[in-house]
Amino acid sequence: MEICEESGFFHEDFAKFRSDISDSEFRAFSQLENDEQRVRFVHQIVEDRYGGKLWSPVREIGVGKSLAKALEAKERGNSAFQYEKWQESLRCYNDACLLLPAENDQEKAFILANRSAALFHLNKYDLALRDIDRSIQLHYPENMRYKLMERKARCFAALKDLPTALECYRDTFAALSVSNLGEEMLEKKMKETHKMIINLELHIENVKKYLEPVKRGVVKKFVPHVDKSIFFDCTESEGRFARTRNHLKPNCVLLKELPHASVVMSDCSGTHCDQCCSRVEVLFSCPKCVDVVYCSEECLQEGSRGHHAYECGFLPFLRNSGANVVSMLALRIVSQKSEEYFYDMQEQLENLSNDFVDSLPVDDYRKVYNFVTHDEQREAEDYLKWVVMSVLLNTVLVAAGFSKSGSLKG
């Protein structure tokens, strides 16, 4: 199994490292019995021959962010919106969110407000409401806030949440008192809003006994599943695979399981969430980089507290190295936890029974520790390449502050 793409600097750097190793050193490496010995052996060579560093990655913060480019994207969104190209305007506002530097909260408030309008016209009311609330949190100007309150009322009305819609229309009426509208337009708008309030109050009174609590944003709990007819087998020629005891019906769900770790392929990094891998409709961006996107504030916060805290600013280096999805998964398995987590876990990795492992939560490292690796089929040359790639990944973790000791050997 390859660990890097054909393009990328790792191939050339590994070839140089390999040529620097003497025949006797390689023979000594090939006789080592486990991964820990191999890693320590290579780290010692790196320490003695390269001053402890084969690479010196630097965290790139803010690269790709640009206020000017974000404003250009916003203007393209505004232009598309004027021609009722709602989907195109949404795409442009997403681009603006991605490109906008973190310190521009006021401009972000405007972009989110505009995006909420596009989402409203696309009938994505829950998403529009989230953008409205975030825009207000970012101090959208009070003299223009009546626009957001009215849009919020319309969203709740479309969602059949009439009591909340009424409350928002009342907030709209109150916000108009500090608006920047001219006298004539202000009077017209206040009359229209007051009329909506009266009509909605009457409507709610008439249908009050039929109103039911509105359920929004209900997330179904994930339930793992494996079909009872499935079992796993292994042969020397075919490796491990699944079999079934019965004939399967079309559209039968065989297996549902959350991954222990997941990564988005680099060519999908602008379209799929870096945390949950779902396709991004409304983009949430890392404030420090443009290398990943998120589908929600929840995914953004979870990623920022976990793996992205160590990967942020280093993804261009990793992608330029040629590290492929296998290598990135190896990094993610580590970066989604803490150094202390693995130190505490060390003594618990021996004598793991299958029943015990099956009972563990999916994010427990012991869940994947004893996966089949086919070590006996791997050549020493292949082992060496894997270990050198681990040095590259470890170098990134150290540079990112993952290791409290600041050492590859920690």
C-alpha cells in the first residue's frame, strides 16, 4: 500500500535519506522485530545525522485570506442575488466567508445577512435563521437590523411557527424606530409591519387550539447496525472479506458504523466538511486558514478543539509532500486525541479480547490498535518508507505543539 502520491517532495527526500544509510545500517534495520524498534532506530539516525530534523515545517496562518477578495466574492453574490440566481449567490457568499480574514467581524455580519437572504429564497429557513442570529451576534448595525428581524419572522412563518413569527414581527416594529429609513418609507414600513402583527394575532387566536409545538433541528441519534447474516472470513489469497449466510434482498442495509477517524480527500477539501465529511451547503470556515471547510458551527468548533488545532497551517506542507489519504488517516488518528491520552493508554494495549474491543466506543484507540497489518508480507524497504513518513507526520505534530516535550522521541 502506497503512503504518498507520485507528486510531492517526499519521494525525493526519502530517496536522499535512503542513499545516506549504509548497507550495514539497513541490514540492522531489517532485523528489527517491531514498529517501536524501527521508529526509534530511524529517529536516532535523524538525531545523529540531521540534527534531529529532516524537515522544518512552518505553520502558515492566514495564508489565502484576503479582505479584498472576500469583498469581491460578496459583490458577485449581490449581483447574482439581484438577478434572482439564488444558488449562485449562495456559492459566492460562501466564498466570501472562506476568504474573509478573522478580524473583520463587521464585514462578516453583512456577508452572513446577505447569505441568509439567499437561503430564505432557497426555502432553507433553518439555515437562514442561523445566519441571521450569527450576523446579529457580530453586531450587524442596529439601524438596519429591522431587515433581519423581518426575514426572521418570515422564516418562522414558513416553518409554521406562528407564535415565534409574531414575536419577531414585534421585534421588527421595534427595530424600525431606530432605522435609517427616510420618513416616508419608515411610515410605510411601520404600517405594513403593524398590519402583519394584527393579522397574525387574529390568525393565531382562530387556530390556537390546533397549534402544535414546532419541532426543528431534531437530530436522529446514530444507531450502529450489522446484518445478522454477515460474517467475516479470511484466506491467504484474498485477505479479509465479508460473507453472507443468506441471499440478500435489494437495498438491504448490511452495515452502519461510525469511523474511528476520517479525512477528506484534498480534491474535496473545499466542498466537504473536514469534521463529518458531509457535503457543505452553507460554509463555515476556519478563521486561520482556507484549507478546510465545515458544514456547521458545531463541526467547526469540534474540529478546532481537536485535530485541526494541530493540522491548521500545516495542511499545505502535508499536501505538497504527497502524503496520501492513508498517511493523513494515520495523522488524524493521533491528532484527534491528545499526547496525554496515548501515554495513559500505553499500558492498556496488551491482551485486548475481541469482546472487550467490541464494547468500546468508536473513538477509543484500542478499537483500531489490533487491526490486521500483514506485517509478515512487508519488505524492509517498505517498512523504512513508512517509518520515514511517520517522522514527517511526527515533525508536524511537534511543530504544532502536540508534543509537550517538544521532541520526536516523546
